[in-house]
Amino acid sequence: MRRVAAPVQFLIGMVVKAVLNLLGVRGGRAVVPPARAGRGTAAAAGGGDGQAGPSVRRRPLLGLMFGSLAVGMLLMLLFEHWTTRVIGVVALFAFIVSGVFLIADPAFLAAEDDEV
């Protein structure tokens, strides 16, 4: 297997970091906007009742999930060239990974336990 050059790895890392920052993830924790930092941090993070807040913002990740599903399905079903197949598989993989991150959010799982 061929190794990727260091500058390419750096650029890929920067792109992944930018995407995760847009989704609100930094080190597995939610990003607290500067306007909320300080007094309202505890209330913003967990609602003040001791529960953990969500680790990602759900709406952008949900949009990414359904968008990657649509792109992946269209590319896989409508085109037969190998490049569109590769892009379609990557989009479907992104759909699966984003769905797992939506489901495996600790705040979502804790809310499910409270209903039982």
C-alpha cells in the first residue's frame, strides 16, 4: 500500500478539523460559544439538572446524514463509472458514520434511559 505524503496528510487533517468544528465537536465535547461562556455554562451544557449536554449539534449532523445518503444513492444508482461508484461508497459510508454519531450521543442515550 502506498503511503500518503505528509503535506497531503496535513491538508486532510485540516479539512477534517474544519468539518468537525462546523459540526460543533472539539475533543468529543460540545463547543460553548463565547457569548455563553462563564455564568451560563452549566445551564447550557446540561440544562442545570446534572445531565450531560449533547456532544454534537444534531441539526447539522442530521443534514449531513441525509445529504450523504441522497448523494450516495444517486451516484450509485444513476452512474456506472468507477469514480462515481467510489464517491458513492464514500458518501454512503459518511451516511453510516454520521448516523452512528447521532445515535451514540450520550445525551440521546441518557434521555432514552429516563423514559423507561
